[in-house]
Amino acid sequence: MNLYILLALPLLGFTINGLFGKQLPKFVVGALASSLVFIPFVLALTLWSEVKEAAIVSQPFTFLQVGDLNIEFKLMLDRLSLIMTLIITGIGTLIHLYSMAYMADDAGYYKFFSYLNLFIFNMLILVLGANFMMLFFGWEGVGLCSYLLIGFWYHNPDFGYAARKAFVMNRIGDLGLLLGLFMIIQHFGSLDYQVVFSEIAKVSHPQWVYTSIAVLLFVGAMGKSAQIPLYTWLPDAMAGPTPVSALIHAATMVTAGVYLVVRSEVLYTLAPMARDLILYVGLATSLLAAFIGLKQNDIKKVLAYSTVSQLGLMFIALGCGAYSAAMFHLATHAFFKALLFLGSGSVIHGMHHEQDIRKMGGLRKAMPLTYVTFLIGTLAISGFPFLSGFFSKDEILLHTFHHSPWVYGLSVFSAGLTGIYMFRMFFLTFHGTYRNDHYAFEKVHESPILMTLPLMVLAALSLSGGLLNLPHYLTHSHSEALAHWLEPLFVFGDAAVHVEPSTEWALLGVAVSVFVIAFVWMRQKYVVQGRVAENDDQMSGSAKLLAHKFYVDELYDSLFAKPLQALGTWTYRVLDRKGFVAFTDLMGKVTHWKGQTLARIQSGNIELYLIIMVLAAALMLGIELFA
Amino acid sequence: MSALLIVFAAAILVLFLGINKPESAMKWPSVILLMLAGLVALSGVDLATWLTVPESMISYSSMDRLFVALLCGIGALVIAVFDALSSKGSDRLGLMMLSLTGAVMLVGQENLVMMFLGIEVMSIPLYVLAGSDKQNIFSNEAAIKYFLLGAFSTAILLLGSAFLYGATGTLVLQSMTHKASMYAHFGVYPPMLVAGLVLLAVGLLFKVSAVPFHFWAPDVYEGSPTRSTAFMATIVKIAGFSALLRVTMAFEPMSLWYQNAVAILAILSIIVGNMMGLVQSSPKRMLAYSSIAHAGYMLLVLLLVGQAQFEADSILYLYLVAYSIASTGAFAWIEWATQRSGKMDFTMFNGLSSNRWAIVNMVIVFLSLAGIPLTAGFAGKYYLFASAFSIHPLAVGFALLGTLLSIAYYFRAFRFAFADTQESTPNAKFSWVLMLVSVAILLVGCAPMWFMP
């Protein structure tokens, strides 16, 4: 089967809805968009066994040809991109369905769905591309869609700024990615994965080449996957409609950086310094975001910081060389984070656009379905035994333990924080007493079936996601399922981990006890004692620091934005107005003045004309005859 | 040759049939006759096989026939695009076609006598046309000025021809080439040859209004009725440059000798034309200076003569196509705006932007004159500058600077057209001829290869 069909369907949806969506009935728009994502999902499923044999490569055609460099438009469906494709289209379908209800009253309904389809199209290019150019194409495309969807309600200027922030931050990362691509072209003469990776595997270049390419690509990943220092855009990106947050800013797009590193496994294995950088950046991001998440009161903001933290965890895994563990967590995270976001959307929908968890409480009675599914999501992300998050997080922790004890300690700490902020939010939202004076509790309602159905499917996935990659102590097989599936793709493979079974059980015990502590503590605080998060003006000291996100936005503002703005003002006022403009004005004035002087000759006096003509002719004669 | 006869016959026909009839009666017949002449020239059929003309006097190569077709086409366009005068008599149309006869002769000339004849047949009706608005004192002034200066330049041209005859013993251009190559071989040129060539060039440069022989152009262009101005600015340029190119080709062996002089004249024309264009308050006068600047650009073509890798004639042809179509359009817009507002300065364009089709067409015309990509003007300039750059980069540098300046004054028309929309209520006038002009400009701009022989 032709891989282009996978791409063509969402693109078709984008075109139809973009051009004619306004005239079509809403149901048709939504159903069309959803089915054009669902069909690629089914198609990808049918390709499973074929991909298992060998990667499917599409018929390439020339995309760009510059000198010796020939860049092809070429798709490749291998074991890695198949997983990504299934996640993107599968969760994408659910979120499309959900959006049909969630966005039902929005004036830009058709626009929303055409953007969503465009996003799916670009994301598929990103993961299906068989060379770095295609990856870059999709990379920029999803960036654009992210921008469009964050600023979807652009009538609110703050949302517009959030979109702009996301775009600019991503551009900084993209610069790194681009430079990395340039270096790849310079040293390997191609962008094709096969060519580049087999060249790299020969280890024929000096070490610094690998390190710098790896670091530059990681800079790109930092932007897209919201790592320090480029993470600040992701929490602001919550300005977009909630389904967008679920699809783009939790499940798919933000994991593109992880995909990029996993894809370039050869490179990163050969660049240990770059991997260390990834490890520490991931660790720092994971901790920082988890701390900030402790004191956020916007339901979506908590989830956003949790996403940043979980992405950090994935990068920790990558830094340890545990590529399949990172992919495993990517998949389970996609399940439960999409679930949590959609659940929060359901809450926001039921509460009529209230997002502050201090104004919620006791919602479990009003929204039972949302409550149950949200509970499953919370348990999964906090590492409740035998749910998906438990397994995937555990595998990462195992790798960090093997790497060094203190990295392990900090990672466990971060995982504990996850439980704390998640249960804090969960209890504040669904337990206790209802605290909103402006919106009667009786009016809070459960969401329609179109919204709860995706919740239930995702809840099932969050429950069972661990099956993807059950640890060997449960299956007694040599290696885990997902790791086994991905193994043929890797040249060097995952870093090997050898620990005693007793140590392994001990680690499990630590993880479970961390979960239990978080759960019991939060339950005690918010359910038994019935405390509520403090108001903004009551905060002090560390709480204020956390609530204000460590003042990182303010720091960036005064470190980069303000000086750049000052520089811009200066260049405008001095360099531009007084320099260039004055210069060009002067040129204009001089020309004008000269023209007016010249114009005096053109007085209408015919004798003068004749004299000048004759003199000119005489001059020419003189020069030609005597010179 | 057949085209020449058709144009001539048509001129006589229109002149006599149009007596005591309003001009509008003869307008479309004249256009059709000229188009017919153009088509005949294009196809190359010889309708007058009984007529034998010595090759040494006049002959049309396939390139010349293209120039003839262009002349006839632009002549038809000028007649078609301007409103016919309401007064009795079609003498102006007849005179235009007579002048065109001279231009066609000039394109085919192989002999200095024919060249002189062509120039005179072309010019004398022009003097009359310049003064054809008899009630208007400026028109009269223009006619007198044009006539006096024109007569003077013709005298210089004749003197040059005489010297050349004295130096080479022949009037046939082809024979002169042999002589010139002989002299070039030894590297010495007799003073009489040099003097003859310079004076001949001065006569021709006057016709194409190159600096410093341009003084007549602004005064005459402004004073004459706009239709006559458009005719002068296009037909005379086409015929004049065709003749200039032919003379240059004849003296091609001496190219090293005259190249710097040509470059200097081109640079002067570009500077003066553009700088003066910048300070004009009347669009018509601005276009006069713009035509001087365009003459400067086209002089660069003469630098290409003798360079085997460039086809100077087809580059010139493309430039002339672009220039003359856009010029005619520009003059037509000025005429229309003047009639509408009764003003002579740039304020005539005020509020034009509220008439959508008019503004679109006008913008295309002026963009083409300025040489913006996707218009014919860009194609013409591109091929010209790109080829001339390898020969004389300095001159091309000036040409580029000049183009930059020219944008300032062409776009001034837009400023007035878009700035004030309250002042006037433009009457929507649709002219399919002007629409055709825009389409032609875009067509040439998008596919210049089709128009380069």
C-alpha cells in the first residue's frame, strides 16, 4: 500500500474543511475530520505484520536538488514510526471525536477541525519522513499548527501572546535543529536517515562532530519538547482549546524531541557527552516543573507542568541510553496525559469555563464518569502499581539507578512530586465541598457521551498500557515486548542494565512507598482536613516562589526580552531614524535639489537649447578627432 | 515592403475619405488597416512582386519585419486607445499614418539617402501633429520648437552623411562596413569619417531624445496633444533606435572606438532623465523625462553590437515592446485623468483608486515602466542589463541606480491615486483596449521568451 495515502487523507480533510467547512453542517465537518484521521489509524494497523518483516519505504521523488545534495521526498514506515503513527492517529481520532462535542458552540468550528487535520498531516510527515529534511518539514508544520491552535481564540490578546511565545521559543530550538542539519550535510553529504546513520556508525569522524551535531539536534528537541531553558512556552500554550492541549501539547507534538533522539540512536550512543547533557537537562526540567506544579491552581497549568516534568523524565531515560524505556513512557504518557487533559476539559465544560481548582470541589457527585476516568489517569501518572505509568516510570528509574545513585534519588523525588501535585489537584477538584459562588452546583453537569467515550477508551488504555512492555520479572522472558520490537532498529541498542533481582524488588518497593506517601499525605491534607489551596495574596516565601514559577518568565524578560527590546528601540531611533532614514532622506533631497538645478536649463529658451546641442556636438567631435 | 505600401496607401485613403467626416468614422478602419499591415509584415508575404527595389536602398530582414509589425501594432494601439476628436476631418489620423510610413522606411533602410528620407517623412507630419491643437498656445509653441530644433538636427545629420560619403565614397551602409573594417585593421581613422559618424549619430540621438540632445522632448511632449505625444514617444523611439542600431552595426568594426562615448551618453541620459523626472509636477512632463531615461537604457544595447554571444537586435526588440506598450498605456491614463479632473499636475490622479478596474490597469502600466518583475518592463530591463553588464558594468550600475530613482516618480502617481478618495467621483469607464494593454504587459512579463526572436 502506498504510504502517501496516510498523509493524503488528513490533508484532504484540511483542504475540504478549510475551503468549504463554513458551508457544511457542523456534524459533517467533525465526522469528516475524525474519520480522515481514523482511516489512517486502521491502515497503519493493517500494516503491522508487514512492518514487522521490513520497513516500508515509499517511492521517492526529488524534493530539492542543490549541487551534489539531493533531498528526496520519501516516506518510511518502520517499527518506530509505526508506533508513533498509531499514537498520533489513534489518540488523534479520540480527540477529534471529543472536540466535536467540546467545540460544538464555537464559531470557528470548521477552522478548528481543519487545523487539527493539518496538524495530523504535519505530525505524520515528521514521523514518517525518511530523511531529516522531511522531519524538519513536519517539525515546522506542527509548530505552525501549534501556533494557530494556541491562538485559536485570538480575540483575547493574552492568548495571542501565548501563541507568539510558543512560536518564538520553538524558533530558537529550530535554529539549533537547522544548524545540526547543516552540520550533517557538511560532514555526511546527505540527509537520508539510512545514509547518515550508516556513515555515523562507521565512526570515521572526530568525536567533536558527533557531539556537536547531537547537541544541536537536542537544542531543537529542547524547543519542541519544552526542556530547560525553552520550556516556558508550554504552560502558556494552555491558552488553546483543551483538546489541543491534549493532542498537541501532551500526547504528540511535544514528544517529537524524544522521537528525534530515539531516531538518532546511533549518533547519541556515540556522543556520550551530549547524552550526559540530555540527562542533566531532563533531570533539572523534571524537578523544576514538578516543583512549580505543586502550587499551580489552574487545572490545565498543573497538567502542563506535569507534562514538562514527564518529558523531562523521558529525556532522563534517553540520557541513560534507555531508548525503548523512553518510547514506552512516551506511549503511556500519551494515554494518561491525553486522558487527564480531556478529563480537565470535561470539568471545564461542566463548570462553564472555570479552570481554577480553588473554585471547584466535590465534583465527583456531579460528574461520576469524569471522576472515575480522571482517577484512573491520576493513579496511572502517579505510579499506582500495575497501571501503565507504574511500569514505564519504573523502567526509567531502574536505568537511572544503574547510572548513578544520586540521579536515581532525584528522579524518585521527582516521581514523588508527581504524585503530590496530581493528588492535590485531584482532591481539590473532585472531593471536599463545592466552593464556587458564581456557578450553582446544580448546574454542573456531566459531559455528553461524545466526550466521555474517549475518556473511557483512554482510561482503559491507561489501565492496560503496561502490557506494551511488561517487565521481565512478570513475564519471565528475556526482554520486554516493546524493547524487543524496537531492537532491530538500533545499531547499539539500549544501555544494558544488570541488577540483582533483590535490588529490583527493593526499587519497586521504593516506588510504591513514594506513591503511598504522596497519596496519604495529600488525602490527609485536602480530604480529611478539608484544606483549600491558599489565595494568591496569602502566599508567602517558597509558595509564592513556586506559584510564580520561580520567576523564570520574569528572568527571561529582563535577560533577553527587555535588552532586545531596548536594542530594537535603539536601532530604530538612532540607527534607523537618525542613520539610515536620514541618509536616504539626504540622498533623496540631494537628488531632488540637483534635479531642480538641472531643471533650470530647461527654461524653454530655444536658443539656449541650440547652443547646448551644438556645443555638445562640438565637444564630441573634438574628443573623437583629437583625443 | 508590402507593409510599407499598405501603410502609405492607408494614409492617403484615410486622408481623403475622411474629409468632412468626424474622426471617429475613420478611427476603427485605420486601426484595422494598420493591424493588417502589421500582420502582413509579420507573415512576410510579398504582395508587390511586380515592384523591384534595389537591395542597396531598402530591404527587410525577418528581424526588420518584426520591428515593422511592432510599429504598425503600436500605431494601431495609439489610435485605438485615445478618443477620436469630435471635429471634422481625419487629417490627424492620416498624418499619423504618414509619419508611420516614414518610420517603416527608416526600419528597412540600407542607404543613407533612404535613412534621410525616412527621417524626414516621419518627422514632418510630427511637427504638424505637435501643433494640431490649433487653439492651444502650448501646442503651437511645441510645434515651433520641435520644428526648429528638428530642422537643426536634420541639418547636422545631412552634414554627417555628406562627410561619410566623402570619407567612404558610398552611401550604402554595407559598403561602409567594408571601409570601416579596413580602417579598423590599420587602427587609423580619417578625420572625415570620424566627423561624419559623430554628426550622423548626433542627428539620430536627437530623434531618440538622448542627453544632451533631448531638450526638445519635455517641452514638445508637454505641449502637444497627448495622442501626438504618445505617438512621438513610441513610434519615433522604435524607428530611431532601429536606425541607430543599424548604423552601429554598419560601423561595428570600429566598436572599440565608440564604446565609451555610447556608455557616457547612456549614463548622462539615465541620470538627467531620472533626476529631472523626479522633480516634475506634471505627469506628462514626467513621462517625457522618463522616455529620456529609457532612451538611456536602450543606448546600452549599442554596447552589445559586435559581441557574438548577444543578440543585440532581439534584446532591443523586447525592450521596445515593453517600453512602447507601457508608454502608450501611461499616456492614455494621463489623458483620461486630465479629461476627468481638468488638471495638469499629479492631482489629476486623485481618487482614482475608487475605480477598481482603472486602478488595477494603471498600476500595471506604471509598474511595467518601473521594471517590476512579472511585467514586461522587468523582462526588457533584465535581458538588457544582464547582457550589458559583462561589457560595461559601470554603465549598468548607473542604469540600476536610475531604475531605482524612477520608481520614486512612477509611484508618485499611485500616491495620489490612493491618497485622496474623497475628492472626486470617478466615472467608471471601461476600455477594453486598456485592459488589453495590461494583459499584454503581464503576458510579455511572464513569458518573455515568446517575444524574443
